Amino acid sequence: MIRRPLRRGARTHACSVHTRVNAFWHSRAISKRQAYFVTVLIFPIDSPPPVKVSVHLMPICGSAETGQLGVRHLKRLWSRQMAARAGQANGGPDPAEWVASQTLICGLGLGLHETLQYLIGAEPTFDRFEQWVLEKNGGSIEPARIARINAALSGDAVAAAPPDMVAGGPPLTPEDLSFWEENGYVILHHAVPPENCEAAARAIYEFTGADPANPQTWYRQPQGHSIWIPLLHHPALCANRQSARIHRAFAQLWGRDDMWATVDQGGFNPPERPGWSFPGPFLHWDVSLARPIPFGVQGILYLTDTDANQGAFTCVPGFHRRIESWLSGLPPGVNPRELNLYELGPAPIAGKAGDLIIWHQALPHGSSPNCAARPRVVQYLSMRPSRWEYRETWK
Ligand SMILES: O=C(O)CCC(=O)C(=O)O
């Protein structure tokens, strides 16, 4: 509650009054049980004496605090976002916090962007946020999954591993693993059965309103001029994220079993034609180039056969072994992201429907122009353990 109206435009030494006022109004959407008031002294630069106001501050919840769903860290994630939304300090950036939030979001079968967008855009109460999480999960979340998430967030990697996924032989052969070491990428063949690929490809065609048999329909692009298809929760895509074979391949590369699938988009890269040129992504990194670059992987599942000239995934094989020396050798002040990465020796990687390409995040990578007759249809799919190394500093 503001006890005395502040003159519009009065400025404090630390921050504008408006920010504080906004903080109050934003936090109004949040139940009073979950917020508290503090009285602060504001020193307007141009009109002493100090003004005494009360502002509504969001407490940041502890990680162990749970709501109806009984999921650790969920309330904390919500309270941090609400505090940030209200322009209030929320503890600031913290790599461990970011990793825990991502594990939670993956564990709950949510997309990172959609979750943050929802929290920031809708400013839900915590009850409403939990309801949204449930809706995204079709109305219920299995207790075993909640137990795994809670184990992961309490640091119990063993209990965080899904028992039905870890049984079974390692799908990557010793040759695959040597190839991985050498090239920084590997192809897991038959990652999912053909019917899964067909169902997921069909879902992507339907979402975009495209007909596989009619090239005129491939450029409707409800998503805009982009190859990314914002289809996250279709059952066919969810089914692929549940693949035990994929799970075990990621587990092999990470050397641990507590894997969490990222909830990522589909992809549709049609042949170039006059009026439609390849929009990217061109070669890039998704990881900070602050050194040392930590281990991390990304993945793409081909849902249809993909020739090298058909918009194939492209990377610079082996670059994970030379990136550190390459970065050290750059003249001071040069931004590696602005260099012509196509001079580094990229190769398009062809594959069959059902092939999953996993690559080391230190490889420059991207898609490529489709010069063939058929679209390239994919699902982006990666997995990470409950805890992984993350660099806060973006370079
Ligand atoms: O779609 C592709 O082939 C490349 C994907 C990509 O660049 C990425 O996932 O960061």
C-alpha cells in the first residue's frame, strides 16, 4: 500500500519511483499470503524531505517449499519470476538456480520458453501456475515422475534415474563412441521406430497446414519465415521424448542415468524456391564461448530420410577438440561469432528417418539450404542430467 502519493517523475538515488510503483501494481495480482510489505525511505533528488512509502515485496520461496503438486522448486521458480516481473531483485543470476529450473521444467514436460513466457505474460497466482502445469500434462502427472523430479532437485541422482529407461544394453557401440570422440557428433540409428517418425512428421505437416503431396502448401508457414515449428506437446513428439533407446544413448555420452529430455520444437525446412530462401539457422553456437566450454550436447531427430543437399543438419566435425586453441589464437577484440564459420570446414550430415544426430555443443552447427525436392522434417530432442555445468557469462 502506498501511504502517500508520490509526485510523478520524482526520482530516487537508486531507482526510479516508477519502478517501485510498478512493483506494487504487478504484485497485486499475487495473493496477499504470498507477499509482504516493507517500508522504505525514498529520497527524491529534487524535493526533500524523504518520502515514506510501503512497497509490496515478493518473498523468494525456498526450494523445498511445495504446493498442491508436491513438486520441489516450483514455487521458488514462480516466486523468482514474479519478483523479477515486479522489477524486484530476486537473488540475481545464479548458474545452479538456472540449472535446477531447467531440470524442473524438463521434468514437468514443459518448454523453457513457453514456461517463462507464461509466467511473465500471465503473472499467475501460484495456484493458477500449478493448474497450467497440470493442463500442459493432460490433467495429471504420475507420482513416480514427481518423485524423480524431487530426487533430482535434492541431489539424489540415483533416485532421479527412470528405472524403466536404464535397463537394456547401451545403444552406442564402441565404434560409435570412438567416432564421437573424434568428430564430436554421432548418429544413433533407429532411435525410434518408423511409425513414430511417421506420426511426428504427420503432426508437423498438419500443424503447418502443409500437404506432403502438394509443394504449393509447403510455404504457408503459420510460424513465419522460419524452419522452427512451435509444436511442443503433440503426443507423437512426446512419445519420442520417452524413447528408452534415446535415453540410454544420452546416458552413455553423459556417463550417468538421470537424464531429462528437453521439450523442444519440430522443424520443417522446405526446398528453396523463388520467394522463399533458407532463413537459417546458419552456423552458430548455442553455448557461451567463455572458456573452458563445459561438456554439453544437442540433438536432432530426422523424421524423414534426409539427403546431404536436403537442408541437412550441418556441423564442423572435430571442432570440439580444437575450439580452445582456435579461440586462443584469435586476435584480441575479435568476436568469434562474427567470423565466417563456413571457412572452418562444415559438413552436411545425411541420415534416414529415425536417425538421431547428437552433437557436442562446442561444434559450430546449423541447418542448411534445401536444394532437393522434398522438405526436411525433424524434431529437436536432447537430454541432460539433473545437474550440469552452465556458464553465466555469455561470450
Ligand atoms: O535444424 C538444424 O539442422 C540445426 C539446428 C540448430 O542449429 C540448433 O538446434 O541449434
